Amino acid sequence: MGPLIPQGIITGEWDFVIALLLGIAFGFILEASGFSSSRNIAGVFYGYNFVVLRVFLTAVLVAMIGLLYFDYMGWIEMDLVYVLPTYLSSMVLGSVIMGLGFVLGGFCPGTSYTAIAIGKIDAMVFTGGLFLGIFLFSEAFPWISDFYYSDNLGSVTISEVLGISNELFTFIMVVMGLVAFWGTWLIEKKVRKTIKHYKFE
Amino acid sequence: MNRNYIYLTILLLALAGGLFVLPERNNEQGTGPEELMWDIVQPTRYATTDQVARMIIEKDPTIELIDVRPTEEYESFTLPGAVNIPLDSIIIEHYQDYLGVDGMNAVFFSNDDIKADQAWVIARRMGYDNIYVMKGGLNHWVETMIRPVKPDETAPEAEFEKYNLRKGACLYFSGAKPDANAGVQKSGVVVKRKKKAAVAEGGC
């Protein structure tokens, strides 16, 4: 039956409506998870708060397991699901820049908007920088496009690269995720003893 | 530590582990018998030899001729631009690229239209659209394109138009004029005898 849009069950005219609804839902979850506070986000790097890791990894694991069960039930056709092509080197560099921005600004693009929604001034400054960055990137794109498109691996998934089944890879991810959840909780407990000024819950 | 976290951990592990113990299941939904029947009785799934010939001559880029005869027969004679997918290998992965091309009309043909029809049904069951069968196959092709028969003089004009197309197609495909192929060519060379010079008349 699914995916609904590529199969024409939901036509393209609904794209913006769906995007708006998903955006609202995403923003609500970000705010509800406390991501509007840059302390929660930057806490990952200082080891006193791993809520970002937990929330996003939970979303990833639920989506992975859910998609496989949906596929099994025949509710979604995995061949039609869009897989983003992998440009290895530019993606590695992009992740590093993203991480730096994360720890410097204390927001990721999505959370900066939720922070604006609750009236944070640093988020407004951050968003200004974000637009400046988009503008510079777009202007400079002709010069960096060669690098941008280099190391194209195509639309591959990790399980394809490793040559293992999706089920096995999902299971490994779940185990890794659970280890990360419990491990970061231990780290948090240790670190928070020394950091007095931050109160969690 | 909240006990709920332990429950959630167990739940995630159980769900992920459950993926391994799921029994095999095939989700491919083939064309059901009723749907297949309605597809088969549609006359529009046939392409006439005239339509195919016209498309080849006009170099229509959307036509894709698929010869489902065995490879030896394909190599000895086939239609221009045809690809060979023998009937017994139509489900092989390698050939699937030929079938599911958007905007292309795949036309199956064989010597008659039986094998082509079978190929059509198989391809239909495999879920392909825009597939057709050349009505009458190559036998009918030869009858119509290589040895076209002139319609009766009382035949409707459309018949004559068709005949003209076929004459042109014959010239296009075989390089021969259709009349020369009619098989009733008169044998022997017409000898023109020289008229014997008339005996000189008169004079002296």
C-alpha cells in the first residue's frame, strides 16, 4: 500500500500540507523533549546531558523496527522508499561542521526554530547565522560542487554495504542503542556530581 | 532507576529480535485471476502488423520490440531493432530492464502469436504495464508486409491506404518492390523479335 505519495495515493498537491503538519509535530516533539534549551543540546558534548542522543536514537530505532514490520505486513514497499544518495567525503565534512555548529551555538537547525518560538534571543542570532551560512554556501556552490558531489556511493544502505540483512542490522543498532542509553546514563550520573549548577528534572 | 526503562529496554529487544523469528512471507501481490481475465479479453493489448511497421518506419522511440522466439531463430531473422528475450527466460533478472521502462511500449512477437501471448501473460503477472502482442506474429508480418495483396477494386479506400503502407513497408524492409515478390513473376525473357525487314517493295 505505502509509501503513499510515490504510489499516487496522496497526490503531490498535498505535499505542503503534509510538510506543515509534520513540521508542527516535529517542532512540538523537539520542544516537549526540552531541545529548545541549548544546555540540553550542548550537554551531549560535556557529558552532563544525553537527552538529544536518547530522543533521536529512539526515533531512529522505532522507525527502523517499524519499517521492517510494515514491510513484513506488506503495508509499505521498501523498493519505493527514497534513499538519499551517499556522497561520502562531503557528508563527513558536513557532519563535522554540523557538530561544530551544534556545540558552538547550542542548537541544531530544527531546535533553533523551536527556541525562537519560545522567544530565545540567542536562537534568533543563531538563525541569522544559519541564513548567512545558507547564502554563502549557495553563492560558493559553483566552486565547491565538485567536492560536494565527489565519492558518490549511490543510494546505498548500510546493510547493503556490509552485506547483512536489514533485520540483523536493525538488531545490532538496537543493541548498540540500548548500550548507549544505559552507558550515557552512567556517564551522566558521574558527571553531574561535579557539575552543581545544572539541575536535571 | 525507573523500572519503566527496564520494560522499554526489554520491549525494544523483543521487537528487534522478533524480526528474526517471523515466518517467511511473500508480499508480492500478483494479478488476480479476475483482473487477469479482464486484461486478456481486452482487444487493445494487440498491435497489428501495420501499426508496428508504421512505428518502425517512423522510428518511433517509444516502441520496444521483443522477440520471444529461441535465440537461433532470432539470429536468423527478426524485425529491425528487436531484442531477444526467449520465452523461457523472461523472468530472469537480467531481462527485467527491458520490460519496466516508463513510457516505452513493449511489443512481444513470435512466429505466430501464441508464444508472444504467453509472454504477455507472464509479463502481466509480473506486474508490467504497456505491454502488447503483435497480432499474427511474424507469419502475418510476412503475409502483410512482404507479400501484400492488392485489394479488390471495389474495396473501401482504407484498404487501399493500408495496401500503400504495406507496399512502402515492403520496400523499406526487404528492399524489393512488392510486385516482384508476388511469386507469379513471368519467367523467361520476352524476346523481341526483330521484324524482318520488309521486302523491299516496289522499286526495281
